[in-house]
Amino acid sequence: MCAGSTDADKTFVLRTATSAMADCTFCGRPVEAHDPLYLSETPGGEPTSQFCNYGCLSAHVDAADLATGSACEWSPEQ
Ligand SMILES: [Zn+2]
């Protein structure tokens, strides 16, 4: 069982957002020109970042090392 995640570090992927034009967090292009994804800390909340598509999201995760030390490897003692 995966025991590391907490309510404080959840991220939600939204398929729509209320904001107008936004630039991709990864590549800087306008996301509306593609198949945009938005990330938020709450379901239906304000987006904290946005990406053209899953490709840019995946590339951003790799580039920022966001997968390193993710929930299943994490423990409060570290
Ligand atoms: Zn992009």
C-alpha cells in the first residue's frame, strides 16, 4: 500500500479552466492552441500551472525532477 501521500500535497488535473489565455508552464506557448491541461491544488480551483498537453506535462515532471522521492518512497523520517 502506498502510505506517503498527505492531503497537503495533492495535485488535481483539470481539463478546463476559467482563465483566458495562458502560457504553457513548460514550453511557454499558448496552451489554448493545443489540448490543454491545468493543474490545481483543489478540484475546480484556480490553476497553479498549465500545459499544452500530456507531453508537456510529462516533460515538465522529468525536467523538474518531480517524480523523485514521490509518495511510495517517502516517509516522515526523511
Ligand atoms: Zn507546452
